[in-house]
Amino acid sequence: MPELPEVETTLRGIKPHILQEKIKTILVRNHRLRWPIPADIKTLITDQTIEKVERRGKYLLLHTEKGTLILHLGMSGSLRILTEPTPAKKHDHVDIVFSNQVCLRFTDPRRFGALLWTTEDPLNHPLLRSLGPEPLSDDFTGDYLWQRAQKRKAPIKTFIMDSKIVVGVGNIYANEALFEAGIHPKNAAGDVSLIHYNALAKAIKHILRAAIKQGGTTLKDFVNSDGKTGYFRVHLKAYGRASLPCLHCKTTLKEIRLGQRSTVYCPKCQKETKAKTAKRSKKT
């Protein structure tokens, strides 16, 4: 599934081609995505100029004077910039054509993505209004995580993957950040110390920035706006490395399932803390 780095990579790829450009037409080949594309979408957005392109969590927001297109790549979607006529393939569901002859093509094999329209503030849309802070923002700190984690019994990995706590920390990046911070993924969120949360917030920022720099992590379906794959996969230290030696201590990495997700950790570098001995003090 495209995560925050992949969506940010997509944003940076499409933005120079569509910003301040007028939408000439839209061709919808399949309205049946996760939520139906509005039947009158062509009438709504034709002749509208893209005034701003931004990301909120894993949603892309294309702002016009009259409203905002909300795009989500789902589990397997991608947006590509086409500068010359290219025959559509089976899963190419939407083409947005601009007056500069650029085509923004939305491809989604599994159809879990979305293309929605709102005339209200998109940040108040039901899909966006409950989202937590952006992990690369100044609002996201170890102290913020520690405060939100109090009395929480959920595993720390599940906690940081909750989009109401922080957006964009998907399974791959949660594995990597916990490994870098030296925190066992099963430790209860409420039993993790402030010191460890400071390390975790720092690790999340570092991992995500590194992934964005490499164009995301391609495991199966994701390609960026140029049709290229991401290269952060070659830098993964935990995810996908079960039964291989830890790159720090050479201990064999173990794999468990948390929340139906593959979770890889080092039993030596990431010590499991028992609840009865856990330290809740902000000073620990």
C-alpha cells in the first residue's frame, strides 16, 4: 500500500505539471472505486484551475476556486504524468487532461482508491477531520506521543499506526522506526518511557525523510509519477528481514503478527518490557 513517503513522492512529481493549469476535461472509465466517483465530476471540474496541491496524511488535495479534488491511492493505486497520448490499460480508471496537454492518469488495480469532490474545507471532510498531526511537523514530538499514550494498553506498534495519533506511519515504517529506536513492538504504549518516545519520534522523522528522499518503498504495485519504483527497500533494516541477522548485533531477527501485520524485530536490541515492571514515570 502506498504510504506517506510514496504519496509525498507522488505529490512532488505531479505538482510542477498541474499547478496553475486549467482542467480541460476528465475521462472516467470506471466510477466504481472505494467510493463512487461523482457522476457529474466532469461538469464540476472542467475549466477549473489547480490553485494549490498539498498532502494531508495519505490524501492528495487538488484545490480549485470552486472546490477540492480529494485523491487517495488506496492499496495499489498510482498517479502518473503523461505528456503524450498513451493507450489506456485495464486498470487506468481516470484521466484528467489539462490545457497544457498534460494528462494526470489514475491507475488502481484493486479499486480501493478514491477520487472525491468537496466545496467545503477539505480538512473538515469526514475522511480527514479526525487525522492526527503530520509526523514531519513541529507538532509531532516525543512528548506529544507520551501524553497520548498514557494508560494505553495497545502495543506500541499498533499505537503509532493509528492515523488518529499520527498520520502516515504505515507497517513498513513502523517496523523500521521501532527498530531504530530500540523499542519492542509488543510493549504497551502506556508503558513506554518519555525517553523512548523522544527516540521514537526522532526515528519516525528520520525514516520517513530517508524514504521520501529515495522515492518511497516499492514492494509490489507502487510507481511514482514517472512510472518508476521507489528505492528505500534496499535500506530496510527490519521489515522483510525475518530470520536474517540483525545489522547491529547479528542476533537473528524474529517475526510475529500484530494487528494482522507482519512485524519484525531484534530480540536483543528491542527488549520486551513486562507490564508489571514497566516504568510510567515521565522521568524514566
